[in-house]
Amino acid sequence: TISRMTDKARWIPLESNPDVFNKFLHTAGLSSEVGFSDCYGLDPDLLLMVPQPCMAMVLLFPPLKDEKELKRVQQERIEREGQIVSPNVYWMKQLVGNACGTIGLLHSIFNNFDRLPIEDGFLRQFYQKSKPLEPRERGEALGKDEGLESVHSVVAHEGQTSAPSAHDKVDYHFIALCEVDGHLYELDGGKAGPINHGATNGDTFLFDCAKVIQNEFFDKAEEDLKHKFSILTLGPLYN
């Protein structure tokens, strides 16, 4: 989670746990037929176990080696070479401390909004309110949204480990990976914008995500922290 927030709003960090994520989403209006499941690894055989269709991945990762430098080099390359970013990508700037888990959820849902069964509730209301806004305005709106904050506050206490306080410094960070208009986007509210990782489609999405996670995150983590990664996938729930 971004620990260098200048705004006062801070939330309790979410645990990377499908039960926690799904309680948030189902309470906020997503049909209980859809939700997050654990992904147990990046090997092709393990990816084939992921419920299909997979519409998004959410990655929780520990601090990377030279993370500030990696971000700087990546952003300079984008500014120098440019990148395609579809106008249909929904991305918000993170302005609420410890809210990266919730933002990862929202990025996953809002970039698949028309594909998902979403009833009237906090998710639909916030999407309709925030979609016309600029990314920073969306981040500000999240910090003021009492409905989503109340759901977040309740589910943040329901993980398998005791929840830290809203003021604790948390070094782990959530991002989402989504396909929009034929491209794979890394959606991280702590960066300057969406990152386009190239072409993808429904058949290759999982494997393309796995390559990004392996090359851009796992390979750049300290060896003694590599067991701290967690991956969740958005798709149908089979009860």
C-alpha cells in the first residue's frame, strides 16, 4: 500500500483473501455468482485450474528491489516512447492510504462493468458517479464515499489474520491486471497512469498476466520475500 499519502484519509488494509474480497463485492452489489478465487501459481497447469472466463487478476506483492528506480525508469520510457491507452480504461489515482486493495477490486470490476451482473448498490452508484471524472477526482471521490468506506471497514476486520490499524505503515501493495479493448493493462493507483503490457485476448489473458507478474514483479523481488506474493482471479464462483 502506498505509505506516502499526503491526504488525511486512511483505511484499514484488506487481506488478500477471496472470502474478504467477495464479502466486500457481494455486499456492495455484485452477484454472488461471480467473485474472486485463489490462484495457486503461475505454472500453466495451475493457471488451467482458474475458473473461466477469468476477467481480471489482482496481485499482492512485497517491496521490490530498487522499486523507486524501477518506477522512474518505467515512467521515463513511457514518456519517451509513448503507449496506447484506450479511453475505455477505468483508472483512479490512489489518494486514500491503505486503500490499494479496494482500488484493485474497483479497477477489476469497473473495467468489466458491462460483463458483470451488478445490482443497484454501492458499486453501481460509485461507478456511475465516478466514471465521468478525471483519475485524481475519482481518487478524491473514493475517500469521500461513505458507502464503500463502510463496507471496506467491516470486511477489513474479517480476514484470517488480525487487521492492522489504519495508521500502520504497510509495505505490501495491490494492483489489478485487466484486458480492455485487446490490450493488457496494469492498473496501479500509485503510478502515474495505466501501464499497457501489450496485446491480449480471452484465450491468452491468464498466460499473458502470468508473464507480466513473473517478469515485472516476481523476478524483481528479494529472494526471501518471494513466498509473500498472492494472486486472486475474478470469474465465476462454483459452490
